[in-house]
Amino acid sequence: ISALQKGYNQVLHQTLSERNSEITSLKNEGENLRKDNAVTSGMVSSLQKEVLTRDEQIQRLKQEVNQLKSENKEKGHQLEVLSSRLEHFRSQVIKATSGRVKPLLDQAVTDQQLTEKITRVTEDSMHLQQKKWALQKETHLHNSKWEEITENVEKLKTSLDSCQACMKMSCGSKDLKKELDLLQSLQVSPPVSGLQKVALGILRLSLSWLEGTERLLGDVGIQLSSSEAGYWHFFLLPHVVA
């Protein structure tokens, strides 16, 4: 009995040890499962967030794609309109440069020929504009010169009128000399200066004759009053002497 009791105790002890080992192993496995579950839950949450982020990105990309499609469609329409306008412009340029509504089929205008024609027309237009500017400049200079001549003629006429009035009135050689000096100091440009020179020559001769006449009358003892002195009064000398 003692031996059986001892054997039973050993078997029981071994069984309990095995059960304890199993329990410990199960506890460890449970702990590992809890850890794995926590990791898995974290991964699931992370994956869910990533999926949500990807969904948002996909939606945004879809919107961008739709917007690009719409823009491309609009640009395609604009390109068609632009192509149509360019073709119309090309036809108008061909018409303007060739002088015909439509070029002949066997004389189709290439882009190179069209470019050369546009270049020639542009150069001709520039040359014409330069000629126009040159003509406008020449006209302006001519008008300015004509205005200057007109002004000089008026100044010369005023001075000559003053000289003529002096010679008609009772003015002596001193008065005529003043008028001659004023005429000589007059600033005029050609061709009016040529007329001024001729007038000065005539007045110098008249002044010389008047001064000589005054000296001659003084030498013979004839004294003239201020009312009798003057260029034209000397033509009435017989009346003065009488």
C-alpha cells in the first residue's frame, strides 16, 4: 500500500506539473494573443486611416481628372476656333498680297511664299511710311520757312514805309540817316535780306545826294527852315530861292 501510495503521489505530482506547465503555456499563449490582437488592432486602425486617406486622394484625383478633361475639351474648342481664324486670316492675307479672291489651284500659295509676301508688303509699307514722314517734315520746314519769310517781309515793309514817310515829310539828312541805320539793323534772312540790301543801296544814294545838296545850299548862303528842309522839298528849289 505504501508503495502504491508513493507511486500514486508521483503520478499525481507529475500530472500536476504537466498541468501547471500547460496552464503556464496557455497563459503565455493568451498573453501573446492579446499582444498580437493589440498589434493587429493598431494595424487595422492604421490601415483604415490609410484607406480613408487613399479614398480622399482618389476622390481628389478624380476631380482633377474631370477638371483636366473639361479644360482639355475647352482648349480643344478654342484651338478649333483659333485654327479657323488663322485659316481665315491666311486667306485674307493671300487675297491682299496676290490681288485675287482665291489663288489658282495650280498656283497654291505655300506658307513660305505667304511669309515672303507678308515681308515684302511690310517693307513696302515701312518705306511708304518713311516717305510720308519725310514729306511731312519737308512740308513743316517749308511752312516754317514761309512763315519766316512772311514775317521778314512785313518787317522790311514797315521799315521802308517809315523811310518813305520820312522822305515825303520835312526831314533832313540826319533824319534819313536814322531811318537808314534802322533799316540796316533789321535782322532778316534770305531772300528778304537781298531786298534789304537793294533798298539800303538806294537809300545810301538818296542820303548822299541829300547831304550834298544841303552842303551846296549852305555854301551859297541859303538857309532852309525845318518846314522847308527835306528830300522832296529840294525839287522845289526855284520856289525856295524866289
